Amino acid sequence: MLDELLADATAGDPISGVKWTRKTVRRLSRELRRRKMKVGRMTVRRLLQERDYALRVNRKRRTKEHDPNRDRQMRYILRTRRAFQKAGFPGVSVDCKKKELVGNFRNPGRTWRREPLEVLTTDFLSEAEGKAIPYGIYDLRRNEGYVVVGLSHETAAFAVAAIRTWWLAVGRRAYPGKKRLLIEADDGGANDSRDWLWKLHLQALADEFQLTIRVAHYPPGTSKWNPVEHRLFAPISLNWAGQPLQSYETILKFIRTTKTEAGLRCRARLDKRQYKTGMKITKDEKAHINLKPCRVLPDWNYTIEPHAIT
């Protein structure tokens, strides 16, 4: 009879045999009692386990559709990264982490304590000191992270300013004399491949330091393969799991103390500048961008050359 109750609400993988149900143990036991069966919740739980049922959470593994050039682009990114590393040129993976409310708010995760921390019952921006916008730069060669925490908005200007901060503080010293830089980025947000403001600010960066900047974007639905996600942001999230992000200094300290057994070390800096949204690029600014599309999937791969110093 239990199998009959589960039949209408059951889904699963016929190969692995993994099953789950939308009905709770309480509801199932109640329905069985309505059918004149004397059974309690613990018995129903045991019967479910014997039938290979378990409480499950959703897994983010599917995308609505796959771009036909996805695998080709992923192979191109890997080849380009290896070529830059073999030549000794710097390469970074960049992205913007989830925005965080700054204050005594609940942060997912658990910590060992005698008593639970008491935090605010609501998560309203009006109750926060502000919001933190962490933009990460992960050095692919040196296994080092650099996070710029912004206060205002996630814009192309903010993203490139964060990369510029990394170059000034770390990049040009770690790679002296190197005039080529690889940037691996998602194809959305502040570093969208279709955003000409992103390219305009990269042009300014290229001109300032006479850098040739190669950009390779990850296809839609593949952001989890971007190294900054699993090699930098994931350890940071684990480091501050269950800890309220009480202040900007707290956030910076958690980032700076993030380490892994693989040798990851992190630096962090606060960017207090205000970045305007809704900015538009002019025709003259667009014409100024010295952009060279690559032969392989040029919408995702391009080089920005610096203008000659006059």
C-alpha cells in the first residue's frame, strides 16, 4: 500500500535506482492510517529507507540548452592558457562573487559553538551597513587570489578597476617585463563579451601599461568551470560559512585568511569609489578600441592591443 501512495509522487533515475518523493513521512503515515493501517512515522521512515528512498536536495547540473560551440570554446581556453603559461605570461581568471549584505545577518553554514549566534530575523538592505561586491582575480599560474570588494555597483568600470588594482599590486611585480595578459571571464555581468564598456575600459588598461590583453569568455552555462569559482570563491565561502559578515573589515579579514592545502593564498582590498550605472559608449569611444577578433569564435575571443605612445 505504501508503494501505491508513492507511485503518483515518485520520480527517479531508472538506472541508478535513486528515488525521492514529494510526500513527507507525516503525510504518508496519516494516509496509511486513513486506510486502516496502524503505522507510525518511524515505521514509514524505515520502510522508505528499505526501498532506497532518501531526503534529497536539488542539484544544479542542467542547463536549458547547450551552445553548439561550447566544447570547442572550452578546448580553446585550455590551449590558450597552456600557451601563456609555457611562455611565462600572466593569466588570470576573473568574476564577480555573489553580493553580500554587511551586518549581523544570517550567513549559510555551521560552526562549532556552545550557543548559536543570534542574528537579525530579516535580511533587508535598509538594515545593513551596506552591500559588499567581491570581484575576484585568480592567478592561474601562481595559485593566488586577489579580491577587490566594492561598495556601489557591479559595472564594467569596477571590474577593470579591480584588474588594474591587481596588476599594480601583484601582477607587474610577479611578471616583470611581461607585456601580454590573458583574462578568462564569464560571458555576462560586468565582463560581458557584448558589453563595449568592458572593452573600452580594457583598452584604457592596455594603453596605461602597454599591455596586450587576450580575453577568452566562458560559454553560457559553464561558469562553474571558471577557475575563480572553484579555486578562489569556494574556499572563501567555506572560510566564512556560518559567520555573520558584520563589517567590511570582517569580510576583508575572512578573505585574507583563506588558505587551502594546495597552497592558495589571498589578498583583499576595499574599493570605496562610486561607479555609475547606465553609462553609454559613444561612437568615437567605440572606434578608439583597438580590438582584434581571434579566428576561433571571435565573439568570445579577442585581443585588445595598446595604442602606440606618441
